[in-house]
Amino acid sequence: MDEIVITNAVGLCAKELSIDSSIIKGKSFYFGKIDEQLPEQNLRCNSILQYLADKLDLSKYNKSDIGIVIATTNAGIEEFITSSDKHDAELGNPAMFLKNYLGLSNYAASVSTACSSGIKAFSLARKLLLNNVCSAVIVGGVDSVASPASYGFHALEVFSQEKTNPFSKNRCGMNIGEAGALFIVEKNKQGVKILGIGETSDAYHSATPDPEGKEAIRAIQIALNEAGLKPEDIDYINLHGTGTVSNDLMEANAVYKVFKDKVPASSTKPITGHCLGAAGSIETFFCYKILKGEMQVPMHIYDGQYDENLPKIKLVEDKFDKNINICMNNSFGFGGTNAVMILGK
């Protein structure tokens, strides 16, 4: 079978969470906000994409051969809400923005499947390559902080006024972040390999995952089977790890039932916040950097008080120096949409 590999990648996210009291009236919440100076565009998501795209070298490709698949949930939402003239306001289509900005002429599509979007974009990109629609695909995700999403999570009582504390008995919710990441994926080249992708749906509840994690487990198993790997072959798991009561229960059950307490795992959301449609993309970027030897395995940042009502998974709580050859990235979203991707050297 043809190998699909990531040959280049760029990413941008918050370096730490910071307090903001301007979004929810009368209350302060932590957000992961990008502090780099971004190019001026009509939408913040487009500014993030331009910043990243300018760092990609596309000189060796024909513009007619490059496809684009971009994951998002919030692109253009904040600008639409704050616009004084809704008829002139633009809702975001980040793939078309990037296609036009780069002057490309092949396939372009935006993917929006809640918080699984970032990995599902890779699934579509892989299909484009395997079916020879494109010779290379720019795949990634982007989202910016938007007040409607903040209001929604606050209404669901999963929006924390404290820094997110995944898998702790004291966890009380999530923090929202913004991020972007772009990858060039190609067929049969040198790079970080996409070994397997698993996609499933719970059909359990519109906003709450199945606590047993049955379909999340099946997504993990599909990815493992596609990669031809056993659970013990995985060296590191980047957890979805939102810090909400329901997600951490589901994910701990799913990870433990497949891996027991044998595979090191951590959530990076206490640093970046939950980047929604870009979560799977920026977390894939971290896995890419780890496999390239350009980043250490991130420690799991929480208060150290593991919830004893959860099965005990192996969180990275100390400096980690084991050689990493294979990473797994979990992304789970509203409506029970599950996506898991395995990357390897």
C-alpha cells in the first residue's frame, strides 16, 4: 500500500493560558491566545492561516497539483457576531481563503466535525492522495477564540474559571484556546508516516460522550489495525484531555481498556487551551515534532490528584527521555464524533 507521509509542518498556538474578563460578563476565564503579530486579514482565522502559509515552501510543487483540506469550527463566527452589517459579514471558509491566497487550482474543502475536525481533515487528505486527485495536500486546522462558543460551553457548565485540570478529582471544566497548524502530506516520500486513522460515531448524546467509550475504543482499534500495530507498540498518546467530567471519564475508560497503564500519555490543553476545530491539528503538530526529535514529550500538567473513580492510565508526570517512534493522537467531539490517528517515524 502507498505510504502517506507528512513532509513539512508549521504550527502556532498560545504559549500559556491567560485570564480574560471581556467575554463572559462579570466573570473571568482562562483562554489560550496567540500573542504573535499576525498579518491583517478580514478574519482572524485567515490571519493565522496566512502567518503559517508564509512559512511553507511550495516552490517545488505545481500549483495545479496541490489540494487543501482545513479543519475549523469558529472561522468567521466572531466577526459575524460583531459586524454592524450582517449582509456584508463573511462567514469563514478557510480552505478557500488559503486556496486563493496561495493561487492554487486543485481541490479545496473545509471540514467541521466539532473537536474531531483536525484528524478528520487528515482522513480526507489521505483519500485525495490515494485516489490521485492531488500529488500533495496542505492539510491542517485553524480556530480563533469566539464568544458564541464560550457562551455555549458556559451554558453547559463545562467552562472553567480555573486552569483546566485533566484527570484530576478536582477538575471542573475546560479552557478555550486558538491555534493553527498546516502540514504538507504526500505519497511515498520521506517524512513522518501516517500509519493509521480510526473514525467512529457514538450515536449516544448530542453533547455528552458515551461514558464507557465504546466507540472511542473502536476508533483506537481501527487505527491500530490499519497500522498493523499492537497496543504495546505505541510509545506515547496525546490525549484529548479536556478536563471536563464527562470527557475524562470516557477517555480514561477507553485508553485503559486498550492500553491498561502501560503507555505514557498526556494532555497538552493545560498549555494551549482546547482549540476546538484546530485541537487535533496542533496536537498532531506536537506529535510530529516529537517524532522529528525537535520536541520533548510534554508532561501532563495538573494538580497531581488523580481521580480515583477513573481507571488509572499512565500520565507523563516526570521528565521523559524514552525514544519515541510511534505516537497516537486522540480527538473526540460533540455528537460523539471520534477520530484517532497514529504517526510513526
